[in-house]
Amino acid sequence: MKIKIGITDAHLKSSISILSSVLANEMTFYIKLRKFHWNVSGPSFMELHKLFEAQYTEVEVSIDETAERISKLGGKAIGTMKEFSELTVIKESPNKYPEQKEMLKELVEDHETIIVQLRKDIDTCDEENKDAGTADFLTALMKGHETMAWMLRRYLE
């Protein structure tokens, strides 16, 4: 059934494309948080282990909500590692297991990368696509990443 919510088909496709990239970023970041959660060691082990778990739990919710937003706009959510890796801006580090401080720096940088991309995506959805719902959704997602980055950044000060 054709969706009639006051957004052109072209703008819907654009918003779905943006959300697919967001989904890829969230999924890739989620996997990195899991890796660091599993492999953190050192003096602050338990504290960071729990902090990484809290963050991947929050990102896991955003993954589901992003996929559902794609569906609400009439799209199909991507769902393979190949698709995620083709669309993500998050860099992976296979076979590398950084120390605590490097983990924290890398996660802060990833949050910041996601935040910068989300700012651009919010503007596109709001101004070009006339899709206030997706712009609002992405704004909430960005605010979550800002908070998570702030928490991690505090360990580096």
C-alpha cells in the first residue's frame, strides 16, 4: 500500500537511505562496544565493563527503533554484515585489542563521528526532505550519542 503522509516519494527514499546509513553506523558501533566490553581489562575493569554494557544496551534500542522508522516510511531495513559494512562511517579494527585508554578514545571518536553525521542528516531530513518526524528521531538519537560521548570523555580528562 502506498504511503500518503505528506512527503514525496523521492523525499521518502532519501530519508530511508539516510536511515539505512544510520542503522549501519549504529550496528557497527554496537559490535565495537560489545568487543570492548568482552575484552576490557585492567584497574577499572568492572566499571568499564558495565559502562560499555550500558552503552551497547542503549545502542541496541536505537538499532531497533531505526529499523522500525525505515519500515514506517515504507522501506525495508538492511540486515546483513555486508550491507552494514558498505554503509557505515565507523572504522573497525580487526585483530586489535586496545588498552582501556585507547578503547575510551576510540569510542569517543566514534560517538563524535556519528554525531557529526547525524547533524548533517537532520538538516537534510528537515530542510530538503520536509520530513520533520525523521529529523526529530535523529535529533533524539544524536542527543543520546552526545551523552554517551560525554560520559566516556570524562575518563580521559
